[in-house]
Amino acid sequence: MSTPDKPRVVAIVQARMGSTRFPGKVLKPIAGKPLLWHVIRRLSRCELIDQIVIATTTNLRDHAIVQFGREHDIEVIRGPEEDVLARFAIAAETMKADYIVRVSSDAPFLDPGFIDHLTGALIAQDGDYVLLEDGAVTAHEGVDPFSRRALAKLMAEARDDTIAQEHVTGYFKLHPGFVKIVRAPAYPPLAKKSGRLTIDTPDDLAFVEVIHERMDARAGEASLADLLLLLEREPRLRDLNAHVKQKTIEPDGGMALIRCDGGGRFGLGHVTRMIALARNLRDREGIGAVFAVNGTEDAILPIVRAGFEAHLLDDASDAENVHEMILQHVPDILVCDMREGVSGRELCEITASVPVTAVIDDGSNRRLAADVAYYPPVPQAMSLDWNGSVCAPRVGWEWSLLGTDVRALPQRALSPRPTLLVTMGGSDPEGLTQRAARALSKIKPNFRVRFVIGPSVADAQMVARKAEMISPNVEIVTGVQDLSAEFASCDVALCTFGVTAYELAAHGVPAIYLCLTEDHALSASAFERAGMGVSLGIHDRIEDEDITGAVIALLSDAERRNEMRAAGLTTLDGSGARRIAADLKARVAMRQDFSRREAI
């Protein structure tokens, strides 16, 4: 209970499982304990905080947070998912708070002394909101003490403001005259700039794990002051998450719904390149992503592993599925990377409420219903008719979307003995790995052969055994998620044409392409004309001898391989995902600006 001398201070931790950029992050483990545990543990050491409460939502998936509260004897208050301010009002009233410490559940390095420093200054000066004095810097993140009076005024006068609803105290920063803001003195122990210490993405989580390992710290024991000293000694540690964009209090983020095919007969190419795009949207542009996948369950695993929410579409019509997810997630962007499903007419109808719709490598009528379409300069894209459409086509090698985010290519580590990499995609629906093994068995290779067996290949063990029978020089690679290291250590690749062909070219690897369809054969011809590879055409129209002849010819011609390597590196820069993410973000911002002007 509060007294005239000691007002009641309640820390309200805002937490939910449905983070747009990193779903479920609040319960992700750090040094063996959930992120939320770290937050509660550090708050419990504050001398001025009388009670800690978690404010979560009424969404069913947030029952996991309620369960966490029960297990750790922490009060949990539930309220509207889209209205953080309402949750704070419920929690403050229930807990009879005089002063509130707003706490973000994504800040694992809270400092109890700093929190008491701010809270004490706020109470001593009878303020409504507290900031450090002008010019003071701090590495601390994730806390904002404010008064119950200030909360009451927000509810009375700014109840419908989106900044107040989502960020609560962010409203005070944008409207400094709204309440009485007082200043706390600088806090010397933490008076440094730190870079990112909050967790918004899987890369942030990896950074925090590495920090704990480097400090040899048990869960909850890594002090922020010691962490800052470590970063001064080892500044390269910051590179682990330096590329992640910090979220701002302005409503400039958003959500992308990604509809793609994946798994089974589709392979995993669409999935891997959409993950690369989603990572760039999330980490660089502050836009979260949720996936709707048409295909098989194995396509969901790499998406979830990358930190995104993913749903396998059911047997209802594709248009109904997508429409339902639009209603549920209210996306700012819809990205379609698919070869079947929603028609152009259906897409036009169901995306009327989506500000920006984009398609990837889509020659169907869906492109005419989109706002923007991205293509490499393959013959099919160059011949498309855009009459009557308002879609903005982006055609060029710079818009090629790779499955690997080539931020830094691995150092090329070639063996003295030439190496042939055989990779036929994540699922190899046509069994081309076995076809390649049969073709290569006809020769006595004086080179290394590395077969990559995709994670979704049927009868993978049998396929591996057959490949191993070729020669003692054969090596089998399984369970690999990122082939960059393989690309960096081979001289020539034999592959199914698809996303892998783009990745190989960006890594400077000459390739021989087997094509599954006429469409793939047309695209492969553009790679051949650009000097990046050799296309053998559609796989069921060629003989095994065509494969062995092409492999021997290319491995025997070092000069030609060097020319192909140079062509690939100069044609594809590997930044397509980053470029498309920035373009989509700019289009969303343009639409938002237009909507604001229309509202005036």
C-alpha cells in the first residue's frame, strides 16, 4: 500500500507472443532461461518497485505468458491486443499504482540501479514523466517511469491516438508539453552508447547469447556495465546485429503477408528466397512478416527456424485462405511468389484493402492486379504486355531474388583438385540427383564430386547410397540449410535451374543447368547468354552423355570457368532481397503519406 512518504510503484511489463518481427520472442531462451524471466529477475532487484505485473493480451496464444506468470508467481493482466494503453490502464487500476514503470519485454539487460535512479528523480520532483538531463547519454533501454496522473490524462485526452495506444509513453516524447516532464541527472556507470541491446529479431537473440558466452555469465547475471566494457574491448561483436533497424515510435513499420508455394513438387526455392526477403523487411525496414504456404509441411520448418510465423494453407480455396489471413493480420504488403492458386481477378478483389501488392517472377494475370512486379531480365519477362495495368514492372538483374542474403560472401577456398558440386534443390521432385549420379558413373572422375541431398528429398538415404557408388572421390552433404560455404569451395556446379542458379552466379560459380520446364529453359538461356552458365535444356530431352560431356568440358577449361565466374560476379550482386524490401517500404510510406494528405 502507498503512504504519503512512499507512493506505490508498479512495474508493468508489456509482453505478447505475437511480435510482428519475431513471434514468440518473449519466451525464447537466453542462457537457458526465457527472455521474460531475465526481465522479471532484474526488475525484482529494484528497491523502489513494489510490485511487478505483466500486461499481455486476450489472444489465445498469449496463454503461454499467463502460464509463465503462474509458474513464477507474477501477476498477469490481460487486455486488448491492439491497445497497449488500455492494458496499462487496467493493470494500473488493478494494482493501485501511484507511479508506473513501463518495461519492454525485449530488454534483457535492465539495470536495477538505473531504474531506481529514474524513478527516484520522478517521485522527488513530483513529475509525470522523466528523462535524463539534456546532453546525457545512456546505454540503458526499455524502461519509462511515469505517473498515474499522466496515464489518466492519456486516457482522457489521447485515447484514440495511435502512438498513445501502441507506445504509451512515446506520446509524451512527441508532445513534451502534454504533462510535467522532469529531468534526472546523468548516470555515470552507463553513460555510453551501446548499439542495439534489445531483442527484435533472431540476430539480436544470437548477439545476446554470444554476449553471455563471452562474459561466462549465468542467466540474469550479465551486468550492463560489464557488457559495455566487453563491447569496448571487442567492438566486432556489434556486427552480429548492427544491420537490424531499431523500431521507432512513429507508425512507419507494418506487416507483410507472404504467400508462396513450397515443399513437395514445388521444391524449396520459393520458400528460401521469400525468407531472404522477409529478413530484409524485418531487419532493415522494420516490417514484420507472416507466411501463407501452399505445399507441404517441410516448407514450414525453415520459415519458423528463421523466426517467422507460418501457416500451411488448408483445403479451402486459395482465395478464401488469403482473404482470411488478410482480415486477421491486416497487412500493409502482400507478396505473392507462387505458380498456382489465386487468380488475377481474385487477387484484385481480396487485396482491395492492402496498401501494396507485389508479385515475384509472375507471368500470369496476377501481375496485372499487383502494384509492383519484380523480374530478372529473362525472355518471358521482357515480352510481357502491361497494357491497361497500373502495375509498375521492375525488370533487371538487380531485382533477382536469391535464397541467400549475400551480405558477405565467404572467402573462396578452392581445392588443388577441381570440385564439382551437384545440387538439385531442396526436394528434387524429378529425381535428378540420381540422374546425375548415373551420368557421372560413366566416367572415372579425377575430380571431387560433392552431392548435396536436399532436406526434403524423398528416400534421401537411398539417393545418397547410389551417389556414393560412383567413385571413392564422391562426398555426400546432407542437412545443409545455407549452401554459401559449398558454393565458395567448388569449381563447377551441376544443378536444377531455379533459385540455386541465381545464388551460384552471385557467388561466381560456373554452372550447368538441367531444366524442369520450358519456362526454366527460357530463363536458363538468359544465364547462358550472359555468360554465367551452360544450359542443357529440359532434363527429359537429353541423354546422360550430354551431362557427362558438359561436366568434363567445363572442368577441363579453366579459362572459360574464369570468364563465367567474372560474368556472374558482375551481373548478380546478391542484393535483390535488400533492394526489393527497400522498394516495398518506400511504396508503403508513399501510400501512408497519401492517406494522411487525403484525411486533412
